[in-house]
Amino acid sequence: MNTTTMERPPLVQVIGTVIGITPAPAANRSGKIKLDDGKILSAFPDKLQHVYEGHTYDFGCVETNKAGVIYRDVKAVRPAAQQPQRQAPVAPPRAQASQVRPAPAQRSEPIEPPRHEPQRQPQNGNGGGYYKSTDPRDAKRMWMCSQLNALITSRQVVISTDGITEANRMLSEAYDVTIGQEDTAG
């Protein structure tokens, strides 16, 4: 920022497809966005939450040149106006009649019919080959892990001790009043 005139530096437009995201190590620190052209952009968590790998964006950046290295700090993010069209793969040309391989030679000796052996029942450790239900405590843990994974992947949970603790508490309560009722009824 120019302190004599109080003007903000101009935003430089950077358009690119995101191929990598490094989350910010703390709320007051910036993370990194790697673009398909090799550019690295710095962005705070409030901007990173709107960026996904494989998507193309129009970034408004402030460029700073320090010791010959250009740093680009993201100040604005929006999806690119027109996503690049991916071309369908071109099918290989069809073989010409002269390129068709001859059919493999037929076997002259007779083929023996397959021998059928009695099928064995799969053994799952319970001795009888029958279904054994999952322990309710393990079922709850598996469900909670699956749901927490989905929440983190969709960026609905802040990756912090408090964020994950709160999400686990909420998921545990939700399980107990819904699916968990089935466990206690049986």
C-alpha cells in the first residue's frame, strides 16, 4: 500500500485450473494454491474455502516482487467465466481388411469337461457360516468415521481440535437418536 497517497495496489488477474491446495497452518496464516501453469498463489482460509482442485478460477491477486521472486496474494476468487472444454479422446482408426488377424487355430484333441467339486461354505470365524451382526459400539464408530470424513472432505468442518470435537459430539447425538435406537430395541 502506498502510504503517501493511500492507494491500494492494482489487482492482477490470474486465471488457472487448481491442481493442488495446501491448507493454511493457522487462521492468521496463508495457504497455497498451485495452478496447472506452475504458478503458486497465497490465500488466507476465507479464500481457500471457495477453491477446489480440478476447477478453473479467476483470481484477483496483488503481486509483490521481493528479491526477484514474485509473490501473488489472492484478494478475490470467482469461478472462471467459461470452463475449458475437454475434447473427447480420438478413437483409433478401424483396422483395414489387410490388417485383420487370422483366427487362432482350433485344437484337435478333445477338451475334458471341467470337474465340479462341492462348494464350501465360507468360514467367517463364527463356526457356522451364518451372518454375524456388527457390535453396536463398532457400528456407531464406523458410521461416525464415515460421516466425519464426508464433513471434512466437503469442508463443513474446520480442521481443529474444537471443530472435530464439536462435529463428533453432534454426530454421536444424531446416531443415538436415529440409528442407535435400533441397537437398543433388539
